[in-house]
Amino acid sequence: MYVWLQLDRPIDDLTLGFQAEWEAPVAFSWVLVRVDAQGRELSRVYAPVPQRGTQTDQRMVDFTGTAAVLVAGTNVGGVDPNHPFDPDVVPFEGHGCTVYLTAL
């Protein structure tokens, strides 16, 4: 999943709060990427991936030169490495998620 947050004004002195929540039993991996006006990556911050958890939080600071923030979430899938996701096997594993971004 991707979320593109276009900044309409400089937020150099603010902190961006990120929270994600998803359906059990799968895990998600999240990264927040600062992007400049030319589309180049300035930096990235990874959110913690809790074992057996269904939510994570992260903060991002220092938005100097930032035009947008890209949030990328990857459904790691599977209950464990020995049981990867198989779309032909029911019941289906959880796969939905909710993302929340706010200035702190």
C-alpha cells in the first residue's frame, strides 16, 4: 500500500506522527520516505514491526527541503514462514489496514 502526502507549505519545525493498524494474523512492514520537489529521496524512517502485533507508531522529524512524504506498507503475509499466504486456501488471512498521519 502507498500513501503520498503532498505538503502544501513548509513544515520544517514540525514532527509528523504516523500510526498504522492492520488485521491479524499477518504482519506489515512500514517505511516513511521524505521526498524533495524533484522526486528524490531525502531520507527514510522505518516503523517498528511488532511480533504478533497489529499496530505500530513512528515519528518523523526534520522536513527541510521536503515536498512530500511517501508512506509504503508491505503485507509480509503468512502466519509464519512455514505457512506463507496462499490465495487458494480458505479461510483467508487478514489483509486490511488503516493509516493515520498527523502533525505533532
